[in-house]
Amino acid sequence: DGIPHAHADSLSMGYYTLGFAMSSDRIFQMDKLRRLSQGRLSEILGEPAISIDKVMRNYGFEHVAKMVFSNLDNSTKELIQDFCDGINDYPHYFSEGIEYWVLGTQFDQWKPEDTLSVYVFMQFALSESNENFRDFLFSKIQDEDIVEQILPMHSDDEIDQSTSVFTDEELKEFNLYKKDGIKRKMKDEKEKRKIFEFFEDNLDEELQIVEEIKKLYSPGSGASNCWAVSGNHTKSGKPMLSNDPHLDPSMPSPFYLAELNINDNYVIGALLPGVPLFVSGRTKNIAFGVTSLNADIIDFFEEKIDGDKYLFKDKWEPLEVREEIINVKDGSPVSILVRSTHHGPILDHVGTLLGSIDSNYPHLKNKVPLSMSWAGYQYENSFINDFINIIDFENINEVAESLKNKNGGSFGLCLADNKGNIGFIPHVRFPKRVDVFAGERGVKPGWTGEYEWQGFVDAAKYPTMINPKKGYVFAANGRTTSANVEAGLGVPMASTGRAIRINYLLNDLINVQKKKLDINDFKTMMNDTYDVFAALKTPLMINLVEQNNNLEKYLVDKSKLPQIKKWIEELKTWDYTFDKELTQPTLFSLWEIYFYNNLFKRQITNDKLRNFISKKYGFDDFSIKLYKKLQNDPSYFSKYCQSSQVNVPNACIKALVEGLDFIHEYLVPAGTTLSKEDALYGKWHTVEYNYAPFTKSFLRYFFDRSDSDNGSKNTINVGSIYYQDFKEKGLQSSHTANYRMVVDFGNDEDNEFSIETGCSENILGKYFYYNLHESHMSLELTPMGFNSLNTTHKKRYSTIRFIYKDWYDQEEERLRLLEEAKLNLTNAEVEKEDL
């Protein structure tokens, strides 16, 4: 399977070996990631990457990385340096890879700040802030109630479906309940809201730059599922845990599989390329699965600037200014100035990009100076000091204690241990704001001092759950709690269809069926493609076009009526699973895409921005409420369902009928006939594994892979279609389960994991580039094979194992062994040789 198992006598040599193995498999991906995070892509990609580099230099991730590293414990620094040494030794003795030959460049020495730059960048990618988009949406729609339904502030705004990680009863169970602790409405803030005219242009260009970044690496804005079940409800009598993060599909995978084994004390699971921290996996004692927490840890401030000073509390303070030189392949260096206040960097080079930058001055034209405060800019007391030694944790309480009030990251962890404990803990540094609602108010005046952060909320107030009465925990990126808490980490998020479904299935299996669960039950849940929102929306949509003969009334081309009625009958028999062998998911997705594209067309003329709204989790609940209101009032919402400035009666009903006509045009172009295969979901819902930056050239035929895919945005087996990309990508899946893991502490044979491609990026190698894909998609996952070189499994896979001893530290002996290993790799058949 090509998964490295790094065995050593010490953590020092273990991390060295891990770095060597990772470099052998992912050297170019790691190099690309560090250049992306540090704003150095132009050095290998030339002028097209300058705009991305300016954004990254503006954020200053490399500067933060250096500060984080300088503040780590000495022992942690040494382990990271060992990891870097392993990375650097591989290209010193072996080939760098075909990518460097194609680009005409070479690998630079990997330094600790490179590792920390990738880590800091990923922190930022998983950070959350909806306030600017919420204010932009209000500026166009001018209705607080509608905006709060699309971007719900509290569970009160979710009428039909609301599922939080913590119920109010569980908040009381763990002494976290505080009635209406953070409850507030947008209408309460009307006098404090300020809308900036430049937001629309900036948001559009920010979406474009994010798309360019995502082509190089899937940084975030994805999803993830995790759940853990107490041994009281498992066949083995021990806790079980499942985890599957979802980022953009890419080649190679955004995750890397490995084991680190120190004298049979091990950690095995998934890492981010270039970073020696396991983000999901298990040790002898604990199992952990990660999800994005979506806590609001970013605030934006409007600054008043006069030359090289900024105003704060009636006093002019000096701006911090640094020059950044961007070296450009086959071009002249580009110089930019990055300005900062005590709030953080002023986003001079983020949002409106090259076309709006005055070459004589770094400030953007027609844009007020906005600075960004982000919790990730805190570099002291990092959780890395503890997590790099995760191999030593005895139980989940030690994990929870190690993360308290530590900087770095914004994520939730589902946990289980071999002592019988399960739990969910958030890890975040959540800003303590004078007004708890201020985080959702949009841009704040930076000169008054009114909205300064007062440090960070004590982790003791975070919603943490250990051994809940119900016997299970889960998380799926949605709402963490109701508004009845003091620290509402994820309150601005909506419930997700995945969270609703996971909670329903676990409750049904445990409390209704009274079943004892095993690995097959967990994998069946992982493979579930039932969409709870599609099940609610489809009957409502059908009724709206059938009642009052609306279909016949508004369909212009009556020759399409027989086929459209046939499709409607198919939808009526649908079980609401998004299976690639069905036609109904195709029909539903195309229908919804057309309707969503027509919502707010008069108010928001930019297609990409308008369709971006449908990406938000609250939009499904909002659309259900809309369809319900239209049942009794067909004219409801008409001004938001049309582009014409002249009001058209029943515009939303008309748009739904037009959506059916659109399906016909899409699936049955003029002059063609339709077969059942033409409408199968698997034909249209594909997943593309693109190897950036080569995917735009003929090299894509060598590097890229593709497949059909199941699932939707709301299914546990996720296969998101983001409608803002429809014109370019059709029904292509934008997020999939990149990594899957199932752990059972009662049965070592039932510990399995996988990634969606393969461990290696080496296209010239015979193995390991795409070898895990088929088994990953079918949930035939790979046995972890931890703990011993001689462990056997019910399924046996050949494995490359890297084994080093402390006495190899002697330089002469180490170099001799590396030369010997090089010779062995050259002469050996990889599947048979243990190195």
C-alpha cells in the first residue's frame, strides 16, 4: 500500500525517519505548500503567481511562523529540526522528482519555519468570519430577517432542522448552560452597522484568488465528520471512533498516511504534508478525529491613516511597515509594502488585486484601510509543544488538559481511549470581546478602542463533553451549541445535513434498534448518501409546480411536457439517496441550481457572488421555509425571484417551472434523444484529482485522475456541488472524503484508514500514486498495521518500512547506510523488499 511505518528507538530518530519518508513521497507537494504559504510561488511559476504571493505576504504567515518556532520549547524545536533533516536528506541522495525538471527549478533546503508556515497557513484556512459577507448581503437585500435565515445567528433562526453538537440538556449536564448568554439579533445592531461600497468588487476578486489558491492546494472551507461511541454500545465492549475530513480533491491527497513507532509505542494516522503533527489517528491509548470548528476568531477594523501614522484613542501611532521582495522566475523582482497597526496587517493587497494597485504607492485605490485581527497571530504557548508528543498521552483527559488555553488552530476533536472514555473538545483561542455580539457586526471602527479584544476566553468555559449520558459524541462542522452559553464558539454556524443525519443514525442504532455496533456499522454510516434536506425540499418543489396547473401554465415549450412529467414521477419515487446509479440526484441538483441562480438576481447582479450564497449551510433551511410559504402564497418573495425591475406575479413559481425546462435543455440538447444513462448521477457528478500547476497543460493527461462520485453537500458520504462553479464545472464534486479512519479499541484487527489517491506523488513509480483510490471509495479500507513489524492482518498489504537506530546518528555511518539504501531501492522490487 506504500504507507510508511517509521520505526526507531527515539522520537528524534523517529521524526527524522518520518521526514525522510514524507520527502520521498511528497517532496514537490511540500515545496509547493511552503511557497504558497510564504508568498514565494512566483519563484517557480513566474508572473501568473504574483497576485497570490502578494496576498500571502500581506497576511504574513512566514513572519508568524518564525515567531511561533522561536517560542517553542527547546525539545520541540529539536524534534522539528530532526524532521527537517530527514526531509533534506532525501533529495540530497535521491532524485527530486519530475516536477522540478518540468519547471526548470530545484528544491531548496527545508527549514523549521517552512514547516511552521504550512501549519500557520492551514490554521488560517480553517478560521471563520462571516460578518463582512453578512453585511454585504444585507446591503443588497435590505431585510435582516432574510439575512439571518441564510446566515443564521442562532438556532432560533432554524425553524425546520436544528442539530447542535451540544443539546441544551447537555449544556446543563456539563454546567455550561447560560440562558440567552449570547442572544442578539441583527435588528438590534442597526445603528452600529456600516456598509462599505467596495465590498462587492472585493468579494468577487477574493473568490477568484481563493479559487487560484485552491487549485494549488485544498486549504480549507471544506467539511469533516467525526463521531465516537462508548463501549456500552459496541460489540467489543470498548469505545469506537470514526473520522473523515473533506477538502477539495487533489493529486496528491491533502493528507499523508504514516506510522511513527518508538519501541512499539506508536501513533498512526494522517498528517499534513510538511508538518510532523498527526491531525487524526490513534496511539496505544487514544484515538482522535478532527473537524473544523468554524469559530469566529477574526475581526476587521477600519483604520484612520495619515501618512505613516494611524489614529487610536485620539493619538497618532506609528504604522509598522515592512518591505517584501517577491522574486519572479524569468522576471524582475516585485516590491510591496505591508503596513500594520496593533490590530494586525492592513489588507492593502487582499481583495482588490493587481488591476487596482497604484504602482507608486501600496495602498489600493478607492478602498478604506482595513486591518485584520486574527487569533492565529498569537504565537506564544503553542499546543505544538504537547501534540508533537501525542504518542505519550495516556487518556483523553490528558489531551483535553494539554489543549487548554494553548494557541494554534481552530478545530474540534472527537476522542476515545482504551480506558473506556469518549469525548468532544474544541481547541481554539476565542477572543474575549467587550460585546460578545461584536464579532458578528462586520467592520468595526479601529480608532475608538471600543472593540479591542480583552484577551481570550478561558478554556474552562468552552463547550467540552466527556462521557455524555447518551453514550456518543459527534461533530460535522455545524452549530456547536444554542445561544444559551457564555462562549458561543460556533453559534453563528447553521446546522448541517451531515450532523442531523449522523445524530439520527447513532440515536436510531443505539436507542431504537438497541444494537451493539461494530466496524461495519461505522463504515455503513460513512457510506450513507441520504440527504435530509433533499427529502424535505423535493415534495415541496413538486407540489409547487403541480398545484394550480402551474407546470402547464408557465412552461413555454409544451413539447417538453411529457418528458418533464416523467421526471417528476421519478422524483416522487426517489429515496433521497445521492447514488451515482440513480437519475433523481441529477434531476434534483439541476433543478435546484437553476432556481438558486434566479434568487436575488435583481439585487445581486454578480453571478458568482449570488450563487456563493447557496454554499452557506443555512441556505438549505432557508429554502425549505421559502417553499413552505409559497404553498399558501404563490406571490411571496416574487421581487427576489426575478431579474426584471418590473414585478412579475408568482415569480418564484415561474422560476421553478423554468428550472424544469432548464433540465430538459441540459440533458436533451436540441436534436438529441435521451437514454436513461444520459441522466445517471455518475455521468455528471465526477470527482477530479488535479495535479496543480500541471493541470492546465498537456501534462494533465499524465498527472490527473478522475472518477464518478456519490453524495451531496448534505450527505455523510459527502460529494459537494458548489453551485457558484456550475458554469465551469457542472455537477463536479468540490469536496470529498479525502481521509477515512475507523478505530475499535476492542479489536486491533478492526482499525482501518485510507486516503483517496495514494501516498506517493511519483507518477513515474509503478506503485502508490493512485493505488488506494478504489478501496477508499468502496470503504474497503487499509488495516493500520501498527505496533509491530510482524503484525499480521486478515488483509495483508506490502509495506515500505523505514528503520533507523540512534547509533546511526554518527555521520559517517548514516551516510554509508543512505548510500546502501539508495542502491537497494535501485535494485529491489519495491513490493518485496523491506528496507
